[in-house]
Amino acid sequence: MGGTRSALMGGIVIGGVRDNSASFYNPGALGFINTSSHSISSDVYGYSLYRIKDGAGDGLNIIANDFKTLPLMASGLISLDFLIDDLKIGYVLLTRNKSALNFTSRVELYQDLIPQNPNGIYIGNDSFIPTFSGEENVTAQYLVSQSSEEIWGGGSLSQKINDNLSVGISGFGIYKTYSFRENINVFAVDTSYFQTASNSLLRYQDIWSLALLVKIGLAYQNDFIKLGLTLTSPQISIYGQSKVAGILSSQNVLRDADSQSGIVTPIDFTADDRQQDLFAKVKTPFSIGFGFETPITNKLNFSFGAEYFAPHKQYTVSEPWQKTFVLSLGSSKDIESNSAENLKIVDEFKSVLNFGFALEFAASEVLKTFFSFRTDYNNGVYKQRNNYYLGFSEWDIYHFTLGATFNDSRSDFSLGLGYSLSFDDNYNQLVNFSNLQINDEIYLFNQPKKAKLNYQDISIILGYTYNLE
């Protein structure tokens, strides 16, 4: 069996895992498995619903949904008793994480957003027709999309010390991709004289990376309890590349008044850069996990697990070349910045402790049922938006799983239902399109305020594991 039980137990198996998935969860436990086997196992099919009340402004809710398919694991175990007694090697290939988010919002208004420009259109003889003298047709649109995926592949070596104790180590190669795009566009159109004031903002990053990490596991068992301890190293970056892009433009918003003539001149400016083939490195923090499994009755087992993730100070994932980023058309309000400051990608982690428990009930010799709960507290830190981060949200998610397995001597079939939720009444708006006004002389949208997040995910776990040996 290679992962179906672990999936239905929500991964709360550091102490009690006794199948091929131990290569990932606790390599020390491989030493307690008596037979060689190779297996492929389950897929997860899910539907996610996101709702952010006031996410784009007061009364402007953001609602999105997403369908997902997540293959879980292929794994195997080979006994090397012919070389050394109780020596095992294992391998595992799994999709560790796969996610996608897409949010959009659009507002159409008719309001006096842009102050009148008395020197709007020159008609000769030192005369001007004022522009933006009344209400404008205003449209504001927001789009954000994010996708990420992690594929882990590795091998394990485990040695049983005696009937009660086994140790092991796993080495993993990790391929990770991450893509993020955010667009904000606001247009105010003076339909009388066909003048437009606008803001456009684009933030884009695309990253792939290769890394290594090591997991050390210790497993102990007796007639009453199974214990597990794991130490997971930080990622060691091998190589990676990134693409970054940023655009900030303003038209007919920022203005300059000549001190002598009094003539008001709109100042259009554009910040625009795109760089690719930049070196990128992705890190993860050190973690330590602990778990145990014990029988409550002769048919009911209880498992508990916890993992602590250490903090990691802010580091640079990718840094663009020094290059002028903002180009002003010239005024007393010259603006200048550079890509190395504005398009740099950083990351940072805070410490978190995740935990969970699982129940396993043997209804018969071939049927087992499961229930699990676990926390998924986010360790990302996204303090500011001056730099790009490898992440989008700090959502804390709670996971529940209910399911069953049917097994015979060579294979097993699993069916489960997963439910995940997250909520936050103090969540920052993605964008603020309520009461649009000119801010900091440049922006036509407001600083984000607070919103209410509600996230729910329902998934079906379908698994079939066939032991090849």
C-alpha cells in the first residue's frame, strides 16, 4: 500500500506509517516493513470556492471558483536483506502541492473624479476649452492570478536497529514553479471632449527552481504505541530562473502648474520594464515533526502529529539588473526609480506549529474507515507590496477528511471526501475601488482597507494501489 491510508488520515502518520509512503512521511519507518513492494496511488479531485466580502471595495465582493486534479504518489520499497539484515531502500514520486487562484472585479461609475483642467484644449488666441469640467465615465478593473506546483522525487535508506527501533534518511529533488500576475486599470473618460485620465498597474513574475533537501526519520514501536520523529533540512537551491515585469502608467492625473503663466500641464509618465533569464533561488525553513499512533480498542486506532516550522529572515529570491524604471516626461515633479528596487523578488517565513489527529476503524478484515483533522497555518510573511513575494495570501486553512479503504492481498481501493475552510474577518482588500479619488497625486484608486475572507474546498479522494511485488 503506497499512500492511500496516509491520504485518508490527512498525513497524520509520522508515528504510524507502515507503507511505501514512509519515504516521504518518515523514512525511519521503512525498516519495519517486511516485504518489498511497488505501488501507485490516488488522485484528488476538488472544487474550491473563494468569497471575499468587500474584497474590491465597500459592497464590492469578489467571488471565484476553481476545479483541480492532484495526483498523489508513486512509491516503492526494496529489501536489501541479502546484503545487510533489515536494510531497506525506498523511492517516491509525488505532487506535493498544486494550486491556482483567479480573482477579477470590475466597477462602472459616473462621477466627477478628475478635477477640471482650465487649460485643457488650446483653441487659439490664447484661449482654452476646459476639460474634465464635469462627471466622467469611470471604469475600474482588477485581475489577479496565481499558480504554483511542486513535484518531489527521491530515495530513502532505512535500517532497523532492533525490534523496537528503526532509523532512516530520505533525499529529495524538488522542482517548483510559481507564477503571479496582478493588473489594475482605471479609466475616467470626458466624453464631451474625448479626453481620458487613466492609471494602469501590472505586476508579473514567473519562476522555476530546482532544489534538494534531506529528511531524517526515527521510528519506535512496541505492543502499545508507535512513535515517530522527523527532521527536515532547509532547501538547498541548485538552480532556478525568473521573469519579472512591471508597468505603472499615469495619464492626465499628475499635473504641473507653471509658477509664472499659471498654465496647468498634465504630466503623463510610464514605468515599464521586463527582465528574464534572471538567476533565482528558493528556500524553505527547517522543520521538526513528531507523531504517535496507539490503539484505543482492538478495532480503533488514534493518531496524533505535529510539525514545527522555524522562521527564516527575508532573503532575495531574484534581483533584476539596475535599470531606470520610471520615465517622467519632465516637470518640477520628476520621478525616478529603478528595476532593482521595484521588481526584486523576496521571501520570508514566520514560525508556525501545525498539528492534527486521525481515527482509523477496522470495520472488517477488508474494510477500514478514517476520519482526520489537521491545521495548515501559513508561514508566509507579506508585509509590504514594495517588492514581489513568493506568495499571495497568509490564509490559515483547516482540513477535514472522511473515507474508507477496501483491500485484499495485492491491492486496495480508497474513497474519501475532504473539506477545507479558511476565514478571516481582518483580511486586507485586494484593491479598493470604493469612493474613487486621486491619491498621492498619481493613483485613481484608494489604499486597501479590511475585508472578510471565506474559503471553502470540497475534494474527492479516489485511490487505487496495486502492489507489484
